Amino acid sequence: MTLNRYGPAVFVCAMLLGACGQNEQDEAPEESEEETVAVPVEVAAPVRGDIAAVYSGTAPIEAFAEADVIAKVAGEVREIGVEEGDNVKQGQVLAILDGDRLRLELNQSEANLRKLQRDYERNVELKDKGLVSSGDFDKIKYDMEALEASFNLAKLELDYTQIRAPIDGVVSERFVRLGNTLAVNEAAFRITSFDPLVAYLHVPEREYRRIAQGQPVGIDIDALQGQRIIAAVTRVSPIVDPQTGTFKITIEISDEQRRIKPGMFGRISIVYDQHVNVLQIRRSAIIEEAGETAVFVVEDDKAIRKFVQTAYSDSGMIEITSGLSDNDRVITVGQIGLKDGALVTIINAPDAADQEGDDASAD
């Protein structure tokens, strides 16, 4: 009777336990599938080529020569011969001032000089005859020389009423208008020379042994929309500024088409060394952890971490000196957070693309 009383309960428990066991067996494959999901990645093979060691910096473009044209004498502006943007040559007349007063002073000085010259010529004859003392003759001679100096000065000041360009260049600013009265040393124009233009770059002293005169320079200016300017290091300062810890280098830029304007901002790249036909990968593929440099490569559909040694880096590429071979497939996208030995699937492989095309054709 006891067995019969507990028999149904035991049977129910056995059925429940069996169902639980069956559920656990059904869920186990799902957990296994989640653990083996492949991580999608993109790969690229290393390439060989030349790579340069580059020091990069920024600096404004400046005019090598620039001069304010000032009035050397006071006067009213009577004529203006140039406008902003005009090309001028050294010595070219830019404007003319009123010179009436100076012209009269010159005429008076010239008349006084001629009168004294005639007196001097008469006294030469009298001195030869002994009729004039040496002292009186010398006084007349000195007075004549003083008048000659005054005449030359008056002539020079009258010439200064013609305001001339001190250098070759372009009129970058005009400060005067017709009828303005200029004072002595007041600026009338500004002349800017575009040949050459220069950039002054201040480089940290640790780079002093690397930078030298004649090294090639590339300059990128936003306004030129990707047209790189090629120049060279013209001068390297022999001293280091103790306050900033930098030394100055000068880069001269020749621009016959005048695309570059003073004041534009340039990104400067100085090539100080080059390695030829070396193994390179994308800089973005590099992983740096705990002072070590590594990349992931794909082997047998798994991500394998490889430690590498690097050298020069330029234009998004980095040189690999050891740790990789030409045939490695380096993970370039998807490597962040990837674990060594993780299962991966290559989404940019040529065979995968062909397979997708075949499937599409079949559909």
C-alpha cells in the first residue's frame, strides 16, 4: 500500500527532472554558439616603398622685404601715381608733393653761389698778382664751398618732393590722398616684396642635429586646396634661444604666379632622412599597450597578436623593421579590443566579395 500511495508522486518528479535536463541540453548549444561568434575585421597586406623621416610644424608666410615709404620733406600731395596692387621698381616715383617753397630756396641758393663764384674767380687773379692776402682769399674760398653745400642740400630737398619706391615690390597699402599735407617722416605707402616669401619655423633643440641647410620642404596652405609648395631650408640659426629652447630656420619660397600671400598660414614638413624599399603598414593598425607595439594578423581565421618594431612614420604609413613578413594579413579595422586567438571573419577579402556576387546572381 505504501508503494502505491507514493508511486504517482515519484513518477511526476521523475518527469519534471527529465524535462529540466532536456531544457539544459537544448540551451547548451545556444551558449556555445554565442562564444564562437566571429568578429568582423578588415585586413591589408604590408607594402614596400620609400618612407621619409619628416619634422612637421606650422608658421605664417611672410614677406622677405617690406618697407614703409615715408615723406622726407613736408608738403601737400599734388599727384599720386600708383594704387594698391601695382607693381613698382626701386626708384619709381609714387607721388609728388608741393615744392614751390623749396624751388624758390633752390633758386636763391643758386644765385648766391654764382655771385660768390664770380668773386672767387676775380680773387684768384688778384692773389696771383699779390693784391689779396692769403687769409682773405681763403675766406672767400670757404664761403663758396659752404654755399655749394647749401645749394646741393636745397636741390636734394626739392628732389625729395618726389616720393620714390625704396625697393622692388607691390604697393600693399596707400595711406595718402590728393590734397593731404604730409609731415616729415609720415608714411605715404607700404611696399611689399613677394620675391621671395619666407617662413620662419622655430624648432625644438632636440632636432638640431637633424635639420640642415638644403633639406627639401613641403608646404601645405589651405587656400591653395591641396597644391603642395616645394621649397628648401635656406638658413639654420647657429644659436638656440635659451628662453624657448628652440632654434630658428628660414625657408624661402619662390612663387612666380603669386598664389601665396603674406599672412597665409602654412603647414611645413621638412624631410631630414629617407629609407628606401622598406616594409610598411597603415599607422592605424598599430596597437600600443604597456610600452609595447603590436599588430593583429589573421591566421586560420583567428586573430594572432604579433609584436613589431617600428621606425619612420609618414602620410599615414609606418615602417616595420621586424615582426612582420610581406605575406601577413594585417587587421586594419576591428582590432580595437580584439583578443589574441579570437575567431574573426574578413569582410573585405576578395573571395568574400566574389561569393556575395555569386549569391546575388543566383537570386
